[in-house]
Amino acid sequence: MSKDEKIKIKEEKKKLKLEKKKEKRETRDVVKIKRVSRAIMIVCVLIIVVEVVAMIIKKISMESDITFIDSLNSIVNVDNKYYIAVGSSNFKHSNYNNPFTYEYDDAIYKDRVNKVYAEQAKLVKYDNEMNVVYEKTYDGDYDSAFYDVKVKDDFMIAVGSYVYDKEQLPLHTRDGLIVKYDLDGNVIWSKNYQVLGDTEFKSVILEDDGIVVVGQSIYEQYEFGTHPYGGGIIVKYDYDGNVLFKNNYGGNKSGIFESVVSVSDGYIVCGKNGTDIGVLLKFDKECNLLWNKDYNSVDTYGFYDMKLKDDKLYIATGFKEEGKNDTDAGILVYNLNGELENTFKIGGSLDDRFNSLMLLDDKIVAVGFTNSEDIDIKGLDYQKGFAEGMIVTFDYDGKVLNSSIYGGSKNDVLTDIDLAIQDTADKINSTNPYIISSYSNSKRGLFKGNGKDYYSRILKYNDKLELLSEK
């Protein structure tokens, strides 16, 4: 082998050795990169897991501090075929609608952002066995609520309030809301209404020539003035949602109309003015004020629900008698000239009230709640610091005929009453059961709840005030 060949072989071996070293080095680098990448990936996954767990813990912690609301404010029997009810809900426990949250800057603490679950208006259709057919909500970006609903021909009118603009959130103000639905729960039109800054519609009746709505429009918190158009409000719309007439009465920080009935020559409205003044007013068909009457003294809610029978007005309320600090549940009877003719009551040593009543041929059925331990109601199971739902029947002389309690471990409130749809046995026996809307955060009977959140309930009672069904 020549010297040149030896040198060439040596150089090739050296080159091969260098290539093997390079290959080993590259292999080590790849392994190192894989190890580093794997470690980075593990760290990233751990960070994501920690953040997700933290978010879940934060959400659970936030939700544990929130009392979720699901309530019914009004219920109507529609042609003895089905029921329509309205209220509001966070939909936390709903099978039909989803909850959502929104954020806004706090009005007092400038560096604080409030995150809340929206409380949304809801409209529910139940079949004759009280099963949900559909549950609709008003499609808004923030809070809303319905307080009353009426059905006519092939449509429904629901009224309430909603947050129209984000700027209202830190001010805690709303616009009045009126919505026309078809019978399938689809919106035909909706309108908002505003006067002073904080407005809501509380009750509605449907006339041949239009829709009459009553409620409240007052100044926002910390705002004062002498605006001539605030307080309790009455608005008349046509069936396309155009305002025909309007009027108002009462203080710009307190006046409110809660209920309205139609009489031959106008409308009679009841509500509250000031701290504890019940008000009864009459307007003509164009909403011009004809007369007004005051009553001293009522509870926080004032004159609440009013029905008309045989030229007499029957008003459900909570009121104080002279020398007492607590309120009794009462029915005040007025003639059509606004003169008080009678007072029916039941109460104990704490605050009690009626929210709604129904006038039958031979008796009055009233529903509400009691906080009293010593009220004379059948089935009372007093829970200190909590309200129990109550049903009371009176004759037309004011004598208590019967009573019943709907109560559990915490709060139970009965909000509205109507005749229930008769089943076969009711028709055979000529009995008329009652349907009642309510809300509760109690654990009772088959309904367990969670002892914190409020759930809407509909209840069916027979005319002996025995509970037949609850859903």
C-alpha cells in the first residue's frame, strides 16, 4: 500500500469518526430537545389545569355566595285548556333556557367590576296537568322581569321591566317593558317606556279599544326634583303598541300603581304613595284623573291586587291598625266612589299580607304570606325568620271560612290565584279547584331544592284548601 493510500484511508477514518461524533451529538441534541419540549408541555398542561381548577373553584365560590332566583308573579287559566304564567329567573336550574352573566363598572368603587348572573323575564305555558309546554325568555343583554300577563284571542300581552342600556346598570334603573306574543310564545312586538329614569309596568288589562298598563316611573337613586310626570303611571296603548293616552300621580321617589280594573266610564287604579299611604284613583277612558283617595297606613308594597264584583272593589294588601307596628293581611272593600265600606283581615304579631285574591259567588279566596307565629291559620309550622305561604277564604261579610298554610324549611310566598282547570272528578262533583303561582327556597315534601335558591312552584288546591298537586 502506497503512502498516499495510507494517508487517504487515515483521512477517511478520521472523517467517518467525525461524522459519527456529529451524528451522536445531533442525536443527543434531539433527545435533549424532546426532553425539554416534553417538560415545557407538561408545565403548560399543569398551568392550564391549575387555571381551569382555579376558575372552577372561583365559579363555585362565586355561585355559593349567590342566591339564584326563579319566581312566578302571575298565572292565568286560559279557556280551561292551559295556563300561562310569568315571572323571572336566572335559569340556573332550568331545563329550557340557559343562564348568562354580564359585567359592569361599579358606580361607587371605581376600580371594581361587578359580574352578575342575569335575571331574565320568563313566560311559561303549562298544560292542564301543570306540565311545562314551553318556557320562553325575553331576549335582552341584561336583567328583565315580567309581573303580569293577559291572554286575548290569538295573542298575549306581558308587562314588566328591563335594563335597556348598559349605562343603567350602575344606577340600578330600568325601562318599562310591554311585549305582545303569539300563543306559541313568539314575540310579535315589544316596546320600552321611560319617564324619569327608573320605570316598570306592574299590571295590565285588555280592553276592546286598547291595552291599559299601570306601574311606576321614579327618579334614580340620589336624584331629586319636582318633575310633573313621575310616580304612579297609567298608559293606554293600541294593539300595535302605540301610546294613546297616559297620566301619572304621586311622588317622584315613591308613587306606584299596582293594579287596575275597568269600569263603565273609566279605570280605577290602586297602589301606594310615600312611605305608607295606600292610594285609590279613578281615571276616565282617556286617562284623565277624576278623583283620588288615600288610606293610612299600608306596608311596603301598599294596595296590591284589586278585583271588581257587584260594584264593589276588593283590594288585597298588608295594612297597619292604629297602635300596631306590624301589618295584618287585609282585604279592603270600597264602593265605586272611592269610599271605604269594609275591612277584612287576618294577622299575628309580625308582618303578614295578601298578594292576590279571587272573587267567587259565595266567597273570597286570598293568597299571600305570613311571618307570624301566632296567626290563626290551619297547619301553621312556624319557622323563625321565614315566611310561609297562606290561603284564606272569607265570606262577603268578612268572616274567615277556612285557611291553609303552604310552608317548609325556609321561605314560601304565594303570588297569584285563579280557578284551576277541572278534571273529570271535578266536573262530576261540581267542584272548582284553584291554581296558585308561588316561589320557594324551602325543602318540603317531594320537592327538595337545595335550601338556598328560589324555585318557582305552581300549586293546585281543592275548594277545601287541600293541596292536590305541586310542580
